[in-house]
Amino acid sequence: MIHFLRQVHRVWFLFWILFFFMLFYPMYYLTSRDPKYYAILNFCRKANSFLCSLFSGVVFNYQYEQKLDYNQTYIYCANHSSNLDIMVFCILCHGKFHFMGKDELLNNPVLGIFFKTIDISVNRDSKISAFRAFKKAGENLEKGMSLIIFPEGKIDDHYPPKLGEFKNGPFRLAIDKNIPLVPVSITNVWKINWDDGSKYGSKPGICDIYVHKPINTSELADVDSDLLKEKVFQLIDSKLVEI
């Protein structure tokens, strides 16, 4: 019975995702044509995400170790266990920001328009694709666009999810561009909706997100990227272990 109700909720959630996406689509289409409108596009993504979560009974509860400066460009690094993680950051971030994600999202009926314009797709099995993606991300960071990336590279098949090994790219990029890095622990979103929800469905509830203090990278060198990666891993994992 519980499984059935969770599947019903998943269908309900998907209905609101599609409903509000279609409602906002004209604005998405217009604002995705020119980078000067990306802040407006992201405001629409924020409103869209908030409305979807509101009508589905999902609440995102953010706890900050230190207040963020939203005039500052950041690289956000988080664990990844649910499609809801995208909503988490659309609501969390302000102004100009963009995601980096797998190239399969280019064909996603909802996310495709973003990964063909503002966001960056990458084939993680291709070194050339990864090089081009991080080069583009570096250029965007220089223009003041914060980057959101999930350094695990994918949602793990294990349930309950375990924090997987991090890729090196975002940490090298943060050091190279002298951009503060913000670790984010998305602690229990997987209990609300794991992966795309197809296996276990979804349910209403409170999703707890812990935003760690930004890490200054201005005094780090390229050789420190592995240490930075390990530090971010331990910070994120420390909150996951508490749960």
C-alpha cells in the first residue's frame, strides 16, 4: 500500500513539474536566447522549482554554516542522490548560475532547453568532452556565473545511497580561477525521492540541506587540488553520516 501511494505521489509530482514547465516555457525560450537574460531565466527556474515543491508537499530546509554573499561567484559542490537536487540549487542560488551535467540531459524534455543554452553538458567518458566542458565553465566563471556541479558524476545505483568518489575537475577549476568553493550536503532528499523516483516513488516531506562555509582557494596551487577534493568530500560526508 505504501509503495502504491508513493507511486501515486510521484505521478502527482511529475504532473506539477510538467504543468509549471509549460507555464514558464515562453519565458524560458525568450530568456535562453541571450546570456544577458540569464538572471531572469534563473529567477524563473527558482519560481518554477518553488511552485513544484509547494504543490507536491516537498519543503526544502536550508541550514547555513555561514551566510553566503550572493554578489560573489561560487562553485557549488554537492552529493547527488535525487533528481530533486536540481530544484535544491535552483532555489538556493541567486542571479547568474549554471549547472554542469551529463550529456543525456540534452534530450530531457524538461531540462534539454537549459543544457542546450545556459547549462553545460559533458560526456564523462570522453576526455575531450570533459576538457571542453570545463573550459566553457571557466569562461562562464570569469563572467560572474556561479557553477553547480555534482563531483560524483552520477547518481549511484546503491540504495540507500553512499557518497561516491569525486572527480578532480571542479577542484582544479576552483583553484585555477581563484573561485571560492561551497560544499553542500543534501542529507535526506533521497528519502523523499531517490534517483528519478521510478523504483520507490516519492512522498511529501522536509528535505534538509546543509550549506557549508565557502572555502577560499586564492592561496592554493594546482598541486593542492587533491587535498581540496578530500577536504570537500569529508565535509559533505560528515553531515551525511549524522543522518
